[in-house]
Amino acid sequence: MERTLTRELENKFDQTTPQKFDKIYIFKRPFQSSRLKKKWNEIYAQKITRELTPPLQPEIDMILCKDDKMIAVEIKYFEIKGNSLSRSFYEGIEQTLALLRWGFDHVALWQLFEESVAPEELFFYGGWTWSFVHASSEHGGIGLPIEFTFMQVRKHGAECDFYPVQPERAPGGIRLRILPPPYSPRFRITTPHPNPLALSQEGQRLRNILQEWLETQTPDC
């Protein structure tokens, strides 16, 4: 389902606001490239033995390119299974952190929730994840340098729309503030959390070899 929704998101960006991004790549698998593997090993063999070289990223869900900026996006889908949601609230954080190594300007985690998820659960899952990722240590967070958005997926026949959610406490319960879709002309994608590894020597080297590899790939948008 995540792959289907990722492709749907890419199509929405392409159809609705192609001016938002110059290129979009989805489902790119660095570990399948022998050239990337060779370059990767050259970088890390200088520090540790080949047997202990960290593994290549298995798959990058989405890469958004605009001018000279690159944003990597990890996408996770949550649905109701039995009496609970199918994933833990922190799903995707570990993959998102691994993407920082590649020197992207920004790295984002987008959590997608099916429409039937109750407002209270959205508040708990999305709200607590946001707090954990972005709040200061005094408020229970760890201040990670990643962008985080959670969205409600609404199906319309064979198509879907994606609405970012801001849950708020209100008298009598939880109120959901539904924002325009990220591909809407009315929605401004902001990236206030730059990748601290983007300017590191390692990050720049990995970004360069990734860009060279992407130039051999056909953009999906």
C-alpha cells in the first residue's frame, strides 16, 4: 500500500503543481547499483574494514529536486488492523535518520493515516511523534534535524487525496485542523530543519555520487 500511495503522491505533484519541483524520483535503490557500492566502499574502507562497512540504503521512497536543493522523503502508511493501528508511532524515524548521511539538504518523514483513524489516535500518533522529533529535551523531545508531517488519506474512487493534519485539544475532545494537500497551490512546503551533515565532507561526497547516479536514472516526474 505504501508503494501505491507514494506513486499517487508523485502523480499528484506532477498533475497539479509541476512547478513545485524540477524532478521527482521514487523507489530508488542505491544498493542495487554496483557503481554506488564501489564508491561507498571506497569511502568507508578508509575508516574501517570492508566487513564492517555500513550497509547501503535499501530504498529511498521519494527524492524531491528543486534548483540545486534535494529533499529525501521516507513514507509510512498506518491503517486500522483489529483494534489498533498497524504500526508503532515512531515508525520511519530510523530510516529517515539513515538518509541524513547522504548529504540531502533536508530529510523528511511523512506518515500517512487512513481516513477512518479516530481524531484521538491521530493526536496520539502524529502529535506525539512530532513532539518526540522536534520538541526540546525539557518537553520530552530530542530535536532531530528532520522534517515531519502526518497526513490523512481520503479515497475518492480509485484516487486518493492527502491532507496534512494539525490536531488540537478542544473543549470536549480533539479537533483536527485539516490543511490543503502538499501539492496544492495553497500549500507552502517549508523545510526549517536543515540536514547538519549536508556540508560535511562525507555528506558532500555521498551526495555527489548519488547525484551522478540519479543522472543516469529517468525521473518519475
